Amino acid sequence: MNIETNPVETVIAALREFLGERLSTNASIREQHAKGEDANPPVLPDAVAFVEKTEEVSRVLRLCNTHGVPVVPFGAGTSLEGHVVPVRKGISLDLSRMNAILEVNAEDMDCLVEPGVSRHQLNDYLRDQGLFFPVDPGAHCSLGGMVATRASGTNAVRYGTMKEATLGLEVVLADGRVIQTGGRTRKAANGYDLTRLFVGSEGTLGVVTKIRLRLHGIPEATSAAVCQFDSLAAAVETTIMVMQAGIPVARIELADADQMRASIAYSKLDFQPQPTLFLEFHGSPAGVKEQAEAVEAIAADMGGKGFAWAHDAEARNKLWKARHDAWWAANALYPGCRGITTDVCVPISKLAEAIVGAKEDAVAMGQNTCIVGHVGDGNFHCVILFPEGDPKGLERAWELDRKIVARGLALGGTCSGEHGVGLGKREFLAQEHGQDVLDVMLSLKATLDPKGILNPGKMFPGN
Amino acid sequence: MNIETNPVETVIAALREFLGERLSTNASIREQHAKGEDANPPVLPDAVAFVEKTEEVSRVLRLCNTHGVPVVPFGAGTSLEGHVVPVRKGISLDLSRMNAILEVNAEDMDCLVEPGVSRHQLNDYLRDQGLFFPVDPGAHCSLGGMVATRASGTNAVRYGTMKEATLGLEVVLADGRVIQTGGRTRKAANGYDLTRLFVGSEGTLGVVTKIRLRLHGIPEATSAAVCQFDSLAAAVETTIMVMQAGIPVARIELADADQMRASIAYSKLDFQPQPTLFLEFHGSPAGVKEQAEAVEAIAADMGGKGFAWAHDAEARNKLWKARHDAWWAANALYPGCRGITTDVCVPISKLAEAIVGAKEDAVAMGQNTCIVGHVGDGNFHCVILFPEGDPKGLERAWELDRKIVARGLALGGTCSGEHGVGLGKREFLAQEHGQDVLDVMLSLKATLDPKGILNPGKMFPGN
């Protein structure tokens, strides 16, 4: 047997030479790297490479590029769109051990971290310095994964997404070259914005090995509140009015009655199973009070029932923990069921139509759903529940997903506000962007990854 | 004579067919398109094409691409870095007649404009709806030019730059294809961020024909103030402390004593020729008061002499008009002299060192300079004055420019915060980014503009 006819074996042998035990073909390790938190069928990688530094990433990519072997970056494995599934097999590149916080420049409010650092880890580290990193998806995700998917979450309405938060990157290209993009300044007009090209590229253009992030001062005052409504429309309309009034809420999150039912059960919340807004205000004590009063007045006009305040940190943490556990709560609502989730984002003026329409579609199909939303950004997730392991149930769930996305696109929205395209949203991309845009994206992909080794099968239809 | 041996003549003849009088080879028209506001030697284009719609831009590019004729987009001609100089001649593509405001969606706070719309025109149009567009360079520039250079200006410290302000674009590619990037949502994770790739690409990757911009509500309360200091260092240190305290100033602008001397003369200002901060606060009446008091306390600690308040719109407008005229004021300070300008941006903690060092270098060289700065972003301009038409004077000015940039880069900064690379900053790019990064940028350029017809000779050294 000519070993060159089996490029994967060649690569594995070469990787083992410099990674030793950190190159694993163990079955259970491969199983752990076969899927994320989504419902896509798992695929085992041929091997898992646990890298610890940039030079190793560079060597792995150079080798895989030479031999045409796929590389799928893996962080915390919390993707909801199949990003980490090695659909063409090859090497799962586990970056979780690259989890050092390399620099914190408190006076410039920036930091430099490795991609395996989690947002929890970073915020625990920063707290003593009066700083925080605001981008806050629900999951226990890695910052590398958040860069890859252009993640956002509850605080984005005030502080922006990973697009705004990322000042610069170290990226290993497909051929092993290591480049530094961006820099430490708040702004620059110094050539093409490579940082933004890699943010949201889902591991298809390069592997991120260092991330420079913009930080924020912990606000002097923080206050959270919960307001419940009789109808989904009233909760959404309240959000629209708050945003249009320009009130700088730090968080404004929606849960529909079904999601509340799930979260009350899962997180032991003391609320009614009704459409609910979760709010947070940041600023000076006077500023927070002013914002809260303005929102309370709007909510009252829309029939919102009282504000339940969570002034102290413990009560707030319980509230946001419940919000962050919404995905798991929804998945636990019906025994034997699990969910897929939509990620539609629309212009704020279309939000009521998009959300109420999604719920109506679900009801018409007799499909159980829970809706949560980063509604200040026009983004919501409809978790569609189906009997686990039932292919017909999954197909029906996808059918509802397609309806909800189609309405979102018709309203000037996007199929993905924050989860990324991955496997799950590929089919919508041509419809959303048009073929010429896809062609441009594919030409960039071909330029930076001519052999197509980087996370193949993702993002593009038919890729 | 074989007409195919003269591609420019071929293109001009073909353009005239569908543009008629709007294709001009008139000498004075060509002279008007030979330079911006910078000191680079003018170069006459072979012809100027005044386009009025996207389809015309597409036809121009398709023709020029077929025949390998350079195309240099031209908006308001206010570039400070030679962007509009047709150094390889060819067609100057004048987009100033594409100046329609196509949509304003007040409820979503976005708008769609053509590239020839100026920021003044847009803000005049928006005022009645309680909205404004914050990005605010001094010049009477076009929004297309602002996209091209990733412009920012005085409000960027609070509202961000064109990077944050641009939601989406219509772009004509070198081969005439028309693509739509981005969208109307506040966020998206739906493929590569093509919008950010074109923002700041300086006309080298495509020609922008429509721009979707994010708008903001006119703040309930606005207040401006001026504070003067005995030393440049004290003014800069005050800025640093304001930023580190997280006070959300809308504007914090520096003028050094020489710039104040120039502006007092040019704009009839009633201040002393001393280092000065110009400030503006946006928010609720209480919020503005709170911010202003906090800044006033910091300034007083640093020896700042009293706050001169400009509460009413007329006084504020006079102040900001003077700030916007700083470039012209500096150029008028010494009869027979004109200026070139640096555009260094550094991390805020390094700002005092960068600015004070720049002034010391200037003094040591006996070079007249005026310094202004968007100091909240760590960005400052040192206007270096030299006798107009004196090549040795210009060479000495460039020498000082190089010193100031070198210090900025050594402090972790960039050669350009907002003016772009153009002709003037090309030489710094390899030093700032490294050759691998330049190679990646050049590979993207080659992918989207394989024949190199789009604004050739700009951005890249030796390009």
C-alpha cells in the first residue's frame, strides 16, 4: 500500500510526531468532537488534535493543506448550527487548551486572549479591575467560537456584537502563514478590514489563535426588571417603542408564554406563564432611574403588569441565569422532545409581524414552540420541539423553520442574527443574498483557502 | 492606426455613446478632477464620466475592465491623501450627481442614499424627523467618499465611524456586476462581512452606488463647552481621564495653541491662543448635566480654566464650524504656506506621549505646525506647514510626518485613523501590518479586480 494514497493516515502520522498524545484517534474523544448542541447528525473526525500554541496550529494547517485533509476548528462545542460537525471528516482542531488571558490593558480597556478562553473565564478575571466584556450569548462558549460566528446575545442592543467588540486577531491561514489583523486603536483607516472579514467566517477562511477585545467599565449602577404582558404583541410593541424612543437599555429580552412555562419549571422562577420582557439598565444611579421610569411608562401604556425589580446582584444573576438556560429549559419542556432553533433578525419595525406570525404558523401546524428574543436588536429564536429521533418530526420542524425564515426574509430580515450559517442555514443564503454575492464570497474563500480544507461543507449551499 | 492599440480612446468613444455630454474631455473639467485637498501633484484624467445611475457605473466599469483602463471614483474631491488623483490617468468617475436620498425609515432609524449625497445634505433632510447622521469629518465630503475612506470625525467617540454606521452597500464590481451587501437589520451572522470589506477600501475593490446608513435620534438635550489649559499635556491628560472614567462624551476635540491662534484669526473666536478642549454632551437634560459636571471636575483638577458654555444652537454651531474649519485656518496661518497632515491614532493611554512628542519634534525641526485631534479616539492631526511650491519645504514636512508616524507605530498606533492610505500613507503600510498581511490584502484585490483597473496606484506600496 502506497501511504500517499491515504492522505489522512499520512497527516495523522505526521501530527502524532509533534503532538504526541495530544493527537487522538480514541473513539470517545472523536465522539465528543462529532457534533455541537444542534440536531445535525454527528460525524466522527478521523482524529482530534489538541493544540496548545499558534505554531502548532500553523504546522497542523500546513500539513493538512499539503495533503488536502479537512480541518474543523473546535472550541467549546456549543454551536447551534452544526459548525463543528466534521462532515467531510479529517482533523477536529481542538483549541480549548489555548485558554490563556495574555494581556489586560485596563487604561485602554482592551485585552488579548487565546481562543479557548470562555466569556465567563474572562469576566471572572476582569471583575477586580472594574471592567467587563459585554458580549453575552447564552451558551458556555469560547471566545474563538464567538468570533467565528459573529456572536452577540443579550447585551448587544447596548454594546454591540463580536463585530464591534473585536479589535484585532491573530489568524493562521490555510497554508500555515500567521497574520495579525487590526490593532489596539479605537479606529483605523489603514487598509482592508481583515478583522471583520474573519469575524463571522465560521472557520472557513482561517483559524483564529489570538483575539484582541474591547472592554467596558462596569457601570456605576445596574438594575434589572421583569414586566409581564397579556399578549405577545403587547410585549413586542413595548420593545419597539423603547428602541424608537432611543432609551439606551442594556438588555431587553422577550420570552413568550410557552418559554416562560418552560423556564418557570426549569429555573424555578416566580412568574406567570405569560409573555414577558426581561430588562436591564446600566449607567449612573440617576441615569438608570431615568431609563427605567421611561420604560415603565411605555410598558404600562401597553398593558404591562408592574415591574418586578431585581436591584441586587444575586436576584439579577438568577434572572439572567434563567434567561441563559432558556434553550435547555425549552428542550426539557416535553419529555422525549428536543429542539431546533430559528435565528431570524428583522428591522425593529417588522418585529411584531415576524414574531406573532411565527407563533401563528407554529400553532397552525400544531407544533410546540418556545420563543425567546434579543428583541431590542430585532432578533428572536423560535425553538421548535420535536420527538427526539423521529425523522418525520425533525422534517416538520424544518418545515416550520423554513416558513419562519421566509417571512423574516420577506420583511427585510436575515436568516441568522447571531448563530451563523453553519450547516443549518446554508439553504437560505442564496435567497437572502443573491447568487452574485455568494459568488463573491466563494471567490474570497477560494483565494484564502484554495484547497478548501477549512471547515468544508459549511456556510455555502452545495459547498 | 489600429484603434485597439489605444484602449483609452476606444473607451472614451464608447462612453460618449451612452453618456453624451456627460463624458467630458474638457481641460478645466479634467483639472477639477486632477486632485483633492492634499499636496500631491495633480494628474489629469483622460476623461471625466458624470454618471447618474448604477447601470451607467456598471457599463463604465465593464468597458474599462475589458480594455484595462483605470477608473478613479470621485465624489466631493475632499480627500487629504490623494485618493482622487488619477495617477495612472484613465477615467475619473464623478458620482456627485448621484445625490438622491432614496429612503428614510424613521421607525428603524436607517436610510438609503446615493454616494454623492453629502453629510450636510442628509442632516438637513433628516432634521424634521428628529433624526441625525452622526459621522462628521470636517470636510464638505460625500457619503461615498466617507465609506471609501472609513471616515469618522468629531462624533465618532460616541457614535462610531463609517464602519459602524454603514448597514449595507450596493457595489459595482470591476467587471460590472452589481451586488448588494449587508441589510437592514442591526446585526447578522449570515456569511462574510462584505460591507466591512468595502468600507475603507478606497475605491480599489469596487464602486459604491448606494449606501444604507444607521441613523440616531436627535438627543433631547445637547450642550457644548470649551475649556482652556496652560499646557498641551494637561489638555491631553484630561481627555485620557474622561475616557477612562467612561463618561459618554459626544465630542472631545483638542486644538493646540498654534491651532487656536489660527482659528481665532480665521473664525473670529473669542478665546486665548492656548491648548483647548472643545466638548459636547448628548442625552437627557439630567444626563447632560451629570456628564458635564464630571468632565468639569476632571478638567479643574488638571488646571483647566473654567468652562465656557455654549448652550444654544447658534453658539454651538459657531464653535463646531470653527473646529471644522481648522484645516483651512491652519493653511491660512502663514501667508504663502500650506499644509500636509498626519493622521496618527494611538491607544488612549499613549496619547499624551504621541501628541507632546509630535510637537517637540516639530519645534526641534523649526517646523510650523498646528495640532487638532479627535482625542477621545486617540486620533490627532498635526498640520505641517511649508512654503507652497517649495519642494524642499515639502520634503522637510514629509520628514516630520515620518517621525510622527514612526512614534505612533512604536506606541501601538496606526498611520491613519480616518483619512485613509491613498497615496500619502502607502509607505507606512508594510511597517504597520507586515508583508504577510499586505499579501493577503493584495490577494483580495487581485480576486475582485484582477486587471487592477480600480483606483490603481493607491493604498499599496509599489502598487
